Amino acid sequence: MAHVVIIGSGIAGLFTACKLADAGHEVTVVTKQRPKDSSTNWAQGGIAAILDKTNEDGMESHVQDTLKSGDGACDEDVVRSIISEAGERIVDLINIGVEFEKHKDGTYALIREGGHSTERILHAKDATGREIERALTSYADSHANIAMKPNTLAIDLIQRRHGQPSQGVAGVWCLDQDTQEVLTLEADAVILATGGVGQLWKETTNPSVATGDGLAMAYRTGACIKNMAFIQFHPTALFSPAERPFLISEAVRGVGAVLLDDLGLEAWKAACEDAKSADEEPPSPNPYSFTLRYTPDGSLATRDIVARAIDQQMKKHGTSCVYLITSHLDLPFSKKFPNISRRLEQEGLVLGKDPIPVVPAAHYMVGGVRVDNIGRAFLRDTESPVPHLYAIGEVACTGMHGANRLASNSLLEAVVFAERVAQHLILNPPNTYEGNHPAWRSEGLDALREHGPIINDRTSLVRTMSEEVGIVRSNQRLKRAKRRVDLLQSDVEMMWKTSVPTREIVELRNLCLIGQLVVENALSQSENRGLHYNVDLITDDKREPEPSASG
């Protein structure tokens, strides 16, 4: 049986590990911190799926919503195949132990999110990712064929013949963060399931581990990286200057929450007072939403449109946030969204009563390692795979999301491709590499004595990406970002070549490389599509409507 190393412990990595282990393969799961520190664990909304394959109308509706969200850049064949497999993968998750929310009659309590035309999302209240992570981790921990290696940071992939990407990979070098020892983990196949790169931006919903490690390792090994200009910003992260952004699930807008800016909030409150004086029902806040000036879908439009509307509105009026309004809804919020309700209470806010201050925050990397329909990574500038290297989950670019991910499609894509990779390796066991693995370079390296430069460089990188490569871009800003990021990358690479590896320098090296890839791909875009929006590419006939002074 093969020995497979999986880097990452979210839904993609753990689901694959369970499937491979059940088939008798030996699996080592490498994770930078703890399994629960993955992005999956932070996912609130849910997993979009049509459980009944005979429901052709429902499946077609899901396909069309996905294609619309992807703004013409999705691979339709991939979209259809993933959606068609959704029901089977949900059954797999349930069999592993995932408990989705149900009605009293035993049917699943489906919800709707932005960009979806109907309710089709399975969830576990507002902590779906945590429930999936719980079940998968419990299953993996009890499996004799799975070895978990927490607190272990992957540094670089080992090539089967050093410097020849076409020969494939033979394992991974890792830093044991407890001993600071560099480990050589040999493998017959390596699966990247490392998530995204939200830590490149100041405001992000991602956990601290999201530093693009798998993507950077794949690029250095010769893999093709695609669509890095498309970084999704979630429209509604809690605005709290004292804390990191906390995601307010899209499901809150799905049940009717409305976005208002300061002027809209004042106007709606005044209208409510007038209605009260006239002994009339208070008006809906929806007509007062600035989002209607950008899209007829209003607060329920896709994330790219809503995030851009918020960004432009905040810049136009010089405000630091907008507000999510829920007080017009008669819902048991503390029961339906217990996790969000508890977090808001820490801020002295009550869901269902108070306006919730929100801002967009970096959330999901739509691009990534280009893979085929069974998850094999492509070599750069070829149509050939990197032998023995796979990528699944957020680190991969499958063609499912196009230029903008539809809400709750990511967990679905991850679990479908996890199954495909597992089945491919089960049916086609990789041959064991009989050559000599190159030793980790260690001679002549010094311990980094001053950590100040690393901290300063990372702060400078994040500031550059946040200010110049955000939701709305321009050629001038992108070119300025390229100069700054290129200089940082050069300096960090010099530091890397002479220093003993630490988590700080490994992450900074990866972040700088991914920053370069994002900027270069953004500069290469010839049109605005999905999540990439460059004001210098706007033509008069495509210019979005400007909000009025009352908007």
C-alpha cells in the first residue's frame, strides 16, 4: 500500500485521509497548528447541495446560479459534474458523523445565501465548518492508518530528481515547531490541502495559518498557478477596531437582513418614527439600502457586487463601516445563529435588535494550483501533470468558481475533489520512489538573530496589499504594489538563503511570493470580471451607477 502525505487538516485534507485510510493506505496529515485551526473550522454558512439527483430543476438552478456568480469564467463541465455528485458526498459526510440541522419532521433545514435563487444550503446553525471538522477529526484520530502531525510546518516539496519538476515529488520537508528540527517526510504521493492566503490583507476572516504555504511550495516546484487576481472579500465582517474581523454569515442576509449606510439608516429610522406616529406598520429597510443603486438584487447579490458596493460607499462618504439591519425580522436569532449572537454580545450588540457594523474582509482565494478533474496539479506552461502531486480545496483552481465563488460552494468543491483524488490513488497506487532524497540544506546557515526585519517586512507587505490590491484597483496602484512587493521578495529571499528556517521567515517568504503572483495576474487582466475590478478598465457603457448623495 502507498504512503500518502496530506498537508492541511481542513475538510479537503481530512476527508481524503479518511477515504485513503479506509482503503488500507498509510496517511500522514501535516498541519501547521491544530486541526481545528483550519479555515474549514471557521466556515459558518454551510454546504450547497441538491441531495436528490432526480431533482433536475433544482440541480440546473444550482448550476445556473454558480455560472452567474462566476461571471462567465467557470468551466461549465466541472460545475455540472461537482453539483451532480453533491448528494453522494453529503451522504459520506453524514456517515462519517456530520450532523446537519433538521426540521422536526426529519427533513433538512435548508437555508439561502447571497447569489442563490432558492434555499439549498445544508448547515449546522452558524458553525457548519466546526461540525464538519469535529466529525472528520474524530474519525481520523481513531483510525490506525492515519498519523496526525500537528504543529508541523511544511517548508518545501521534495522533487524526485532535484530540479526536474517533470519527475514529480517524493515528499516534503517540514519544520517540527516543538523541536525546531527539519524533518524529511517521504511519500509516494503528496496532496496539498493548505487553504488560502487571507493573511496577505489586514482585514481578513481567515485564521492565522492562511499564509499560502501550499500554493508557494507548488509554484517553486514548477506547478501552474492560475487566476490569482480573483480574491474574494466577504462583504460582512464585524467591524471591531479592537479585534480581528469576525464573519457575519451570508445566511443572515439570506433570511432578510439588509445593508444600510449612515444616511440610509437615518432615513429608515425617521420613516419608522413617522409610521409609528401614524399608527402604521414600520417600513422595510430594503428600499433604503444603498446596494439597490448598484444591483437590483440589493443585499442578496453575489459577494463581489456587494463587497464592491460597500467599499465604494465607504470611500465616497468617508465612513469606516456600513450596517447590517435585522430588527425588522421576527426570528429566534440566538437559536438560529448562536455563534454570531454570542460574539456580538461581547461587543454589546444584540442580533435582531441593533444595527451591526460591518466591513468587507479578505475571505477566499478563488485562484490557485491548476488541477485536472481528478485533482492532479499541472506543470507550468504544459498540459502535463506534476507526477505524484495533487491539490484540493481552496489551494486548488478547478474551474468551479470562475471569477467569483458562489457562497457555500467551497466546501462542496472540496469534498467532491477529495473523493476524486482518493479514488484515483486507490485505483492507481503510485509507485514508490527508489532514489535518494536530497538532504535538507543546513550547512552554513545561521539562526536569525534579529526578528525585527521580518516583522517590519510582513507589516509592509500587508499594508501594500491592503492599500493597493484591494477590492477596487487601478493600474497605478498595482504597478506601485509590484515595485514594493518585488523589492520585499528579493530582500526576504536573501535572508532565507542564509538563515535557519523558522515559522516567521517561512511564512513571510511564501506571502511575498503569493503577493507577487496576485499583483502580476491582476496587471495582466484586460477586463473587469467577477472579483477583479480595475477602474482603468471601466468603459462608459460598463460603468456602474454611482450612488446618489442619499444612497
